[in-house]
Amino acid sequence: MFDLFKNIGNYQQVPPYASELYGVYQPLLGWQSSLTKKWIQHGGSIIDPRVKGILDKRILSGLQTYLIDNPLFGEPLQPGTGKSPYTVSIAKDLNSEILNLVRVKVQSFVDNHEGRLPEGEEWRQVIDINNLLDQENGDLRKANDIYKERLNLELAEVPDELKNGFYLIKNKEYFELLKYESQIAAFLLFFAEGQPGYDPNDLKKLFVVNVSPPLNTIFKSTDPLASIDPGDKSGVLSPVGLVHLFRQYFFDLGTFLGEPVEHIWLSPGTTIELIEVSTRKTTTERSFETFSETINRAERSSTLKDELSDAVKDENQNSTKLGVSQSNTVNLYVYQGTVSTNFGIESTRKNSREATHKQNREQNEKLSSEIKQNFKSIFKTVTETTDTRSRRHVIQNPSEKLINYELRRKMRRVGVQIQDVGIGLCWQVFIDEPGKNLGLPNLVHVAAPTDLEPQPNQNETAYPPDLLKVFDLKVTWLATTDDKPRRANLDKGFIPIGVFPLPVQPDSGYEVEMPHNGQVNLSVTSYSGRDFVGPPFAFIGKLVSANQIEVGVVPGPKGRIEWSRNVNFALIGELKFVPTSDVKKQIDEANQKIREERQSSSREKARLTKEAFFKAAKERIELASEVKPRPSWDLREEERTVVYRELIKRLMLDSWEVSEGEEQD
């Protein structure tokens, strides 16, 4: 054994390289502090964790369902029931879901056999080949469903544009995990069935049975001073006590070789190559979560107002006057006779007709759309760094004797000197944030803004609006020579009058929208004709081409119209013009290009923003890590005043609030 005791006198001139002050607190038992009790009660109701742990392992609570907006906090409101005191845990974790499912079965076996693990053939009851081969409810199927649920949860957090690639990668990973589960299942079966070379009792090494303490342990008293545990609130220390202060000084007394840890024997004329390998593995896990919400709101309003007024006045006046006068005189001898005859016809006819047509049309169109997008992404990065160093030593024994090489560790000798500072009376009190009124500055980190390129045109072009155009058309109902009624065309459903060119033409980039069955409704604004005083005919138009319209009269129930004189009609109609397919195609191509540029810009913006965020976060973490806590002796006088003011306030104000009936400190 190496002798650690040395002559201390040889190190009298060596100064200490560090010192530390510490003390031993000895409370005055029997004195409880109401201030300490109140400070502890800030965290809520106090439940002894030791008692709670014993009850949780031995008794199952009767309340199972949590209730909201109900006189009861939970139901059923009844005492608890006893539960098994045995808990089976996995001694060697193989990171296998199959093993976790088998542990549940082992737990059931242990509960029914008074805490005993299966032995020999009993393992077949726990690990059954038929259960593993069950494609619907077997353990392998359950493991597959567990991995499938994990994949769906991970897939739900991935943006839509990355889901396909992410799914292929993760699906392959879970496939490899399920292959591992199949191997674990075979491994368990080999031992459970006792195949040649495998002992079923070796499976006991995978599981450990823990027995919870009995309920009568609750009656045992606890001494908080025997083992001071911050979580043990079963006792209260006195606020007044004695503190025994000591100061430790640390001296560097040099290095020495420790006890041999390994021996290397070399025969005469032997050469050995010794390689020393040291490995250091560092695992760093980072999680980054971003959430963005984008709202696009567009509103378009258009108003179209037309007023059409047409007045027709027709006045006919016919006056006929006919007069006949005859006078004859006859002289016969003495007799003279005169005959006079007058015949007159006067006819006056005046016909006045006035028709006025006025049409107002107002069309309002308002389009409002809102698109709301939520995007949440979580990036989790696990970095493992392995640093491996190796040294190569070549050891030879050229002599003729057997040589033993001892490998020893180089150790440092540290001397510790303890000085007794003294004993003092102290007061224990807890103050939350004693320096909150100091006005300490916060770390303000101004990060450089992200260098983003100007955004491309984000506005997509909409289709040109549809146009409604009103046109006038004059047609004539021609008289027939045979005075026979005109009948409707059975194929067309009306009495054709004629084909006319369209009075209105489409604007550039527009075309006529073909209505249903090509029919256009026509209205009569005025009409004139000999002896035609009845109601006007009902007209209808049918587009025969993009530039021509056929006009006809809709017959009555009899399918014919009996009128053999010419009648002139003034008609009015309306046509709808829509953008041509070429115009829509050009707009679609332009909008597609805008969307592609916007997506490319968004991806680049997201990349630059993420890069800037990580850079700023790294700088902020580095700056924050350089902020060192100040020791108590480094406080300035005004800072000490603020801290002591909080201490006095804590002691005095809380004491003043204690009523006469409460226990005083």
C-alpha cells in the first residue's frame, strides 16, 4: 500500500491555491417558525411525499373520472381498493416494444403467484408462439401499430410539401425497427421454449420484482435531521440556531504514482506492442419550434348601372273631301224650270299612337376572399460527437530475464487545512427575489436583420370580368299572300322571321357566351302596323353563329299566328361576353409563374430567416453564458441596503400580520 503520509513540514512555504468557507448549522429544536410554514405553503397543500408514495403503491384510488362544472371533483366518490404490492421492471432495457408487452404479462403472472417470477415451463404461458404469429391481435401486430402511430404523429408535424420525402425516410426506419422486434421475439422464444442450449430460467435476468413497503410504515416517525431531504416536508427546522463556521485551505503538494492497476510480463527477447485508446462521447440534443400564421385577404367590388329609354310616337291623319254639283235650266215656251243637285262627302280620320319604353338595370358584384394558413414546424437535432485518441507503445525485453512492467496512475496530492472561524447565532429565513428592486439591467441582444431579397410580384391577375351588352334590332312581320296562318317550325319551336347580323360585337379578348340552347330573350320596345292594335308578339332569338342571330315569333297555344299584314317591331336584347380561352390560358400561365416565384422566394426567405435565427440565438447564448453571478461579498453598499431592506420587511411585516391567536415566533 502506498504511504500517503508525508512530512508536512516540507511544505510550510507553499501557499494555498484556493479556500472555501462553510459552516455546520445546528437548529434549536422545539421552536417552529410560522414564517417558514407560510413560505412553504406558497406551493399549495402540503402532502408528505413518503406517505403518498406508500399509498400509491398499495391502494388504488376510488375516484377515476375528473369532473368540471360539477359539485363533485370526481367520481365515483368512494374509498379506494387494494392493489398488488409487486412491480415488475425491466432489468436490462433492450429498447424493444415486444419486451415491454411481455413485461405486462410477467406483471400479471407475478400478481397471481405472490411475487414469484415464472420458472421453467411456466415461461411458455407468458411467451407463446401462437400469440406472436397472430396477425390481428398478436404482440408483433401491437408493436407494428405502436410504430405506425408514432409515424403518423411525426408526419402530422411536417409541412405538406415535405411529407412525401419524410414519409419514405421514416417508413424505412420503422421497418428496420420492426425487423429488430422480430429478432427480439425469436430471442425470447428460444429461451421460453427451452430449445437446445437455452435455459428458460435465464429470462429471469431480464426482469426485477420490486415490493412496495407495507402500510404500517406510515406510522413510523421521521427525523428530518437524520437525512435532510428537500422533498421531505414532514418536519420543520427552527429559524434560530447556531452555526459553526470553518474555512478550508487547499494546498498543492505535488504529484505521485499510485498503486499499480495492471502488470505486463515480458519474456526474454520478447517485443510487445501496447496501444492505449481513450474515447470521449458527447451527445447534444437541440429542439427548435417555429410557428407562423399568414392571412391573405382580398376584396373586389364592381357596380354596373345601365339605363335605357326609348320613346316612339306615331301620328297618322287622313282627310278625304268629295263634292259633286250639277245645275240644269230648261226653257220651254212659257214654262221655265230649274233643277239643281248637290252631293258632298267629307271624311276625316286621325290616329295618334305613342309608345314609351324605359328600362333600368343595376348590377352589383362584390367578391371577398380570405385565406388563413397556419404553419408549425419542429426541428429536432441530435448530434453525437465521439473523440477517440490512441497511443502506441512498443516494449522490448532484450535481456535474458523475465521483466514485469507495472502500469500506475499519476495522482495529485492535495493538502487540506481547516481553520475554526467560530460559533455564532443565526436566523434562518427565506426571501424570494431579494434583489428585485435593484433595477438590474436585462440582457439586450440586437441581432442583425435578415438580408432578404426584394419580394417578387405577389398579386395574381384575375380573369377580366364578364360584360353584358344591350342591343337593338328592328324586324318586320311580313304579310302572306294567301291569307293563311303561319305555323311554327317544329324543330325550332318558333315562327322564323329571318337571320340578322349581331348589332354588337365583342371587345378584344372577349367572345360571345353561348346561352342554353343558343336562345336569347328579346323584348318588344315598340311596334307599328296597319290595323295592328293588339298586344305585341313574343319574340325569341337563337344564335346561329358568333356573328348572326335568327329571330322568330313564339306562337300561341294553337301553334300558329293569324295576321296577314306587315308589322314593324323594335326589339331589345342582351348578350353576355366572356374572356376567350386564349386570354385565360395566358393569365393562368402568368399566375403559375408568379406562384412559382412566390414559393421559391418563400423557401429562400425561410432558409435565410432560419439561418439568421440560429446565428442570433448562438450569439445570444454565448453572451448570456458570459454573464457571471456575483458573489455576496461583491455587492455594493446600496445593493446591500436593498437586500437588507427586503429582509427586514420580510421579518417585520409578516409578523405584524399574524393575529393574536396564531403562534408567534
